[in-house]
Amino acid sequence: MRGYSVWQKNNPCGKRYPRLTGDISANALVIGGGIAGYLTAYMLARSGRKVALVEGYRLFSGTTGGTTAKITYHQGGIYPRLVKSSGISAARRYYEAQRAGMDELISLATEHNIDCSLSPIDGYIFSADGDEAQRIYAAMSDIGVRTELVRADTPVGSALAVRAEDQFIFDPLRFLRALPVGFEIYENTRVSRVDVEKKTAYTEEGSVHADMIVVATRFPIIDSHGSYIFRIRPSESYTIAVEGATLDATYLDAREDGLSLRPYDGGVTVGGLDRRTGTGDGHAFFALRAAAARMFGERRIAAEWSAQDCVTFDGVPYVGYYSPELRDVYVITGFGKWGMANSAVAARLVTDLADGRDNPFERLYSPARRRKGTFGAFLRNAARSAAYLIGGRLHFPLRGARSIEPGGGKVVRLHGKKRAVYKEPDGRLYAIDAMCPHLRAELRWNADSKTWDCPCHGSRFDRYGNLLSAPSVHSCKTHARLAAEEERNKKKKTDTSEADV
Ligand SMILES: Cc1cc2nc3c(=O)[nH]c(=O)nc-3n(C[C@H](O)[C@H](O)[C@H](O)COP(=O)(O)OP(=O)(O)OC[C@H]3O[C@@H](n4cnc5c(N)ncnc54)[C@H](O)[C@@H]3O)c2cc1C
Ligand code: FES
């Protein structure tokens, strides 16, 4: 998550929690303080456990802080995809799961009387050529979901669209912060290692031993089990908040990289332009602003931010046992940008598994499942990851720090070494190791969010190399000394040659 979302700007002050110092024990440890981890901690505590939740930074500072928070079963092309890969009954089961997740969130808001702008709203999924809208409508009809195929006046023009009534929108931060906390929370407490045999997670200044561990870090952080590095891909989206714009429904372009719009108190969010993390062209916010101006006229942009999520190959999240051999470690990941209702499903499912209760969605969400028709996507992702891992090691840049624009970043040659270098607008340089601390793919500069992103599995770092997103559990090694030497050299040099180091 980079830049502040409209929810974060409108509700800047959440309660602060201490950092973990020392060794503690709990019945259940939840790693990750996004919506998935928080709801899971809430439900595990409700079922009678002593729960500790540890968050690497601040609660809801990850993807949850940057969501567009539609609580909906109307999720792009998921139903035709599932009908094709797994049949009508699996697609219907997925729909039932979403309904259950929606009901869970709504009843929590009602039970605790939470003021979070929760409102019912119609949702439209449109496609410019109409084909995808027809496919979605046909699949939803096949599984018995009541929707309408209509010609709609969408904000981007008239288009064939599938309309579903009674979807919901809310303010996720106001909702989550108002849920009563029945568990211990530690912020600024990053888990750097999990010993699955000892069921202990180690942090910088302490450890947590627990009977069960839930990994809800968006991208799972235990690489030794589960093969998640091959089974999910990171996808980033960009969003802007257009102040004063109005809309009476939510609109989603059926194309994966199309636009998504929803109203909020005070305006409309316009987002989309999904792409694999680390492969952006640096023009996303410009493109969103231009699109918003065409739809709503020139208006003030109240916030702009980017966030990423993990995508599975069949579109269904992985929720359940981390791997077949690890029964006391659970995983929640792969929401594919549909994590609101799905987080409630996941929290309930993990709690049921831990309590030994049957859950109707266990098989559908099982991380151990195999689905037909997903092998091609698996191979393509594995090939891309391999290319990032090998290509980065073979790449040796020839250009030096002079080639970097002020305010920009680039992987360059600095004192004979490959470094990722950010140049402040005043010319100061910050050099970090160019290879991602996770599995050492080469980092890429994201000019939109001004971050160093890893296209391999989506770890992100700020311009100075501080860790922002998993799966890495470490920040980048910095090379402040090299950058300082570079500055001194630059001052001495009268020669303006490009090969300056
Ligand atoms: C732009 C965008 C729009 C979206 N819109 C919608 C929508 O309209 N409707 C919908 O249903 N879904 C939507 N989603 C998806 C939804 O927002 C996400 O699926 C959901 O927020 C993910 O929650 P999470 O708890 O899994 O992850 P996060 O919110 O990222 O939480 C994970 C937490 O784990 C912490 N962490 C990571 N590593 C460690 C560690 N080693 N130790 C301790 N803590 C750690 C992180 O700091 C982070 O806070 C959208 C997603 C995006 C990107
Ligand atoms: S190598 Fe895995 S995130 Fe960078």
C-alpha cells in the first residue's frame, strides 16, 4: 500500500498498540493485521482462545487500508471462470460463500452498532463489446443467481452490463476499528521467522509461542511449506478519490485492467489499471486523473494510492491448512481483489477448522486443491518468476547515477556495483541493494508510487529500502556510504561523462 487512501485520510487516528518485547505464549497467534487477520483473531477469541495478533507496521496499513471496500458477490468474471474450471456446483458454492461472508460483515456491523457508512447499492459489471457481460450473466443464471442483463448508462458511456441489486459499500477502517477487541495486539512487530515444529514466531525483540498459528500476511511468509511462491501472483491496482463527484451505483469494467468506481461520503473512487506488481509504466495516476476528468469534469483529487493483492489461478482464495503436513498452521491468502466478504468467510473457516467443526467451504478454499485448466497459468507464472530471478542476476547496468532524473529511481552501476538508487529532487542519492531480500530477484522502480517493487512475488520497499509488503520479512540492505562517496565524486568532477562511477 503506497500513498494514503481516502479512508486513511478521513480517519487518520486509530488506537496505537505496543511493540512486542519479550517472549509470550497464546492459544492462537495471528500474523498480519489486515481485515483477514483481524477478523480471524476476533472469531478465534470469540470461540474462547487467548489470541495474540502481531502486525509488522500499523493495523490496516496494508492492502486493507487501500481497498475500495465493496462487499459484494458480483465479482467480475469469477463465475464463468469457475463454471469452466470446476463446474456449476463449485461456482454456486463460491456464490454461497460470498453471501455468507456478506451476511457475516453486515451482522457484525449491526450487532455492534458500527457507524461505517454501510449502505446497500446496485452493482454493475459492464463490458464495451458486451460479450463478457453476456458470459457473466449466463454463468450467474446457470448457478441460480438473480441478476439482470441491461444496457446501462455507465460513467464511461452506454454499455451492456450485468446488474445485481443489494450489494454493499462501507468504510473499512471505521468498521474494523469499531469492532470490540478481545485479543492482544502488537504493532510494529514484524515476524522474521516461524519455527513450524516449535510453533513459535520470532520477531525483532521477542517471540510468540502458540498452539496454532494463522499466517494472514497477504502473501504467505513461510517459504519452506505450501509452495505459495509458485501458486499466486502479485497484482497491483491504482485508485484516486474524486471529490464532489456523485454516483448512485458501483461500476466495474469486466476487463481485468479496466476501471472500477464506487461512491464514498464526499465523492467517487476511480481505480483499476491492474497489472503484475513491479511492471507499471509510471503513468497510472495520470491515466486515472484523465479518465476521471472525462467522466466527472475537472475536480479536486482528494487522495491517490496504490495497493496490491495476491491472485490464485482459479480465482478462489487459499484458506485452510498451510500445507497438508502442517495442521496447526493456517494460511489466508489469494483474495484476488475480493477480500471483504472473503475475509469473513476465511475467518469463519479457520475458526471452524481449529474447533474441529465442519465448514461447507473447506474443500472449495482448500490450499491443497487441484483445479482443471489452471496448469497453464501456473506454468506461465512459474516461467515469469524464473525469468525475474535469473534475468536479474544476469543483468549488469552500464549507466551510472547521472542517468537518474531527480525524484526518480533506477538500477545503476555505482562504484562498480549494481545498486538500486533513488535520487531526491535536490540531487541527494540513496543506494540500496538492487536484489530483493526475499529470493533475490532484481527490484524495479515504480514511478507512480515511488517505491522499489519486486515483480517476482510482490515485495515492496519505500524509496529508502524500508520494507512495505510481504513476502520479504527484511528491509533492503542500504549503501549509504557508497551514495555519499558518489556525491563527493560528483562535486569533484568537471567531466560530464555518463560513465561517472
Ligand atoms: C485497489 C484494491 C481495491 C480492492 N477493492 C476491493 C473491493 O472493493 N471489495 C473487496 O471485496 N476486496 C477488494 N480488494 C481486496 C481486499 O482489499 C484485500 O483482499 C484485503 O484487504 C486483503 O486483506 P489482508 O488482510 O489479506 O491483507 P493486508 O491488509 O495487506 O494485511 C496483511 C498485513 O500483514 C502484515 N504483515 C506482512 N508481513 C508481516 C510479518 N512478517 N509480520 C507481521 N505482520 C506482517 C502487513 O503489514 C499487513 O498489515 C481490493 C484490493 C485492492 C488492491
Ligand atoms: S524475490 Fe520474492 S518478492 Fe522478491
